[in-house]
Amino acid sequence: MLFVPHVAAAQQCVHGTDESADQKARRREAVGATRQVNNLQANRPDARKGIYLDQVEIASWYAEQTKKTGAATPYNLEPGAEIIPGWQLTLNKTENGYWFMIKDKTDPCGFTLISNQAGLIYNAEPMR
């Protein structure tokens, strides 16, 4: 009988019980980016009416706001860009809100942060 181990089981996940200090710092930075996306959506005047932005719209709005204030832009919200080094943002609006994920592109196990208009942040990774 031939036994082929599941690929993910053989991979070394970068976020978990044996997470290095560097990876922990990267994960914390990604949580900060996740909070920023939620804050951007929630603090817009139209959010009170349940009107949210998709990724193209929020990237444009964020760039416009930071240009007005002269603030630094530590996050790149553009579709296809890394929101922070090594992390990919995917954001979609729905009829009643929005959802998004920020995935660690360096983690072979696919560690991801997920959130929506409720503002709660979840850790996720593919089933192994």
C-alpha cells in the first residue's frame, strides 16, 4: 500500500505554537492593518447608512485622505499589492456590508486574518 502524506502536514507553518519572535511581530503588524481597514470603513460618514467601499474605492479614498492630511501611508490597499510586506489584502463589499482577508503569502500553511463590518478579527488557515 502506498502512503502519500498530505502536503500541508509536511510544511512548517510560520504562525503557531512555535512561532518565532519575527513572525509574531509580522502577525501583529498584520492585525494592525486589519484594524486599520475596519477603521477606514467604519469612520466614513456613509458607514452610518451601511454604505461601504470595495477595495478599489477604499484604496482611492485612503490615498485621498492621507494626501489631504499629509500623513504617512503605511498600508497599500491597492488590489494586487501587498498591504504590508508579505501580506495580501482581498476586500469585497456585499449588499449589507463588506468582508476581507489579509493572507500571509510567506506561510506555506496559508495563515489568514478575516474580518467584516462587525469589526471582529478571526484567525484562519486551510484545513489540513
